[in-house]
Amino acid sequence: MSPKISNVDRVYLQLRSMAANFEFKPDARINESSLSLALGASRTPLREALNRLVAEGFLTFKSGRGFFCRSLSPALVLDLYEARAAVETEAVRLATMRASDAELNGLNTWLESTGPGSSQGIDAEKLLKADEEFHLKIAELSQNGELLRLLVNLNDRVRYIRLIYLRGQVESAKTDTNPAKTSPHKAIMAAILDRKPGVAMAAMRQHIERRREDASKAVRIAYSQLYVPEDGFAEVEERA
């Protein structure tokens, strides 16, 4: 029997998913009354969940004005990718040195059989899930729980933008007569198997930085998709 989830955790998980997917519009004020009714939650667990999301970077709080959805801008996306590069290069360095041969062989077997490769013949959601799983597996092999926790948070905060970018990649791949032959994940994996932390770190950084500019460009597309009538959970700020 799975443990019963608390009301606070239930509300938190619902709000976290909503915030990660920008169901609240960027920089919009959260309408706590509407949200409380929609989630069937009293103000106390709702407020606790909102505060947790502020601490995790999904929302912001302005004294005397309330809770707001986080911003969505190229500058913020670049900040998140720089943080991701720092976390993941250290994670792959530690994994290369600390993981057992059996663990590394297991990761390689997973990558060969189910890991992400070409974007042809697969939908964007599955491609993103496989990509995140590969990076999380490396973080797990680093044997550093804090690095893993940070990566989970960063993944959730850039997932919406990454999904938009990957959808474009999948569409382009349908008509691409000369798709890329080498997966960057395989280059990273080869360096890990060779126990070359410096090479693995360079391959990881190159992989993340190559995606960073593409993701920042996807912000413009994200705004066009998010610019729809308000649903009552958030209110657009009046600007002077």
C-alpha cells in the first residue's frame, strides 16, 4: 500500500505541475481565491505550497502584492542553462570516477536500447523524457544527492521551453534527408566508459551549450503559445 499523501503535498504537486507548464502566465499575479476553489484547498495548505514553489524558483513573491508566476525571458533561460552546465559537468566528472564498471555498462546498455538518438520516428515528449532520464542517470552515478536534487529542479524549470524546441526538431527531422549520425549522448558515454573525466566534462558542456541558444530562441514561440485569455488563476499586472 502506497503511503497516503498529505493535503499540502497534494496541492504542492498540482501547483508545481501548473507552474512548470506555465498554466500561470509569465509575471502574472496568482489569484489565490480562484486557485483555492479550483483545487479544493483551504488557504493554509495553498499558501504553504505557494511558498515552497517560491523557494524552488517556480514562483516569486512581492511583499504587499502577493504571488506571481516566474518570468520567461531569454536572459532567464540562459541563467538556467549556465546553472545546468555547472551541475552536469560536475556530475559527469564524479560519475566517471565513482561509478562501478557494472553501473557504467548498465547505463551504456540502456542508452543503446532505449536512450535518445535521432529525433526521427519519435514524438517530442518521449524524446525529452529519454533525454532527461539519461542525464539523471549520470547524476545518480555521481553519488552526490545534492547534484541530483539540483538537476531535477533545473529540468523542471526548463522543460516547457525544451519541449517547444524539440517539437520543432521533430518536425524538421521528418523532412531531413541527411539527419545527424552521431548522438551527443554517445560521445559523453564513450568518455565515461574510458574513465576520462576531462573529456566527459567537455562533451557534456558542449552538448548543453549547443542547446542553450536554441532554447533561448524558443522563448519567442513560448510567448505566442501562452498569450491566450486569462483563466482566472492569474491576473496580468497593470503596468504604469
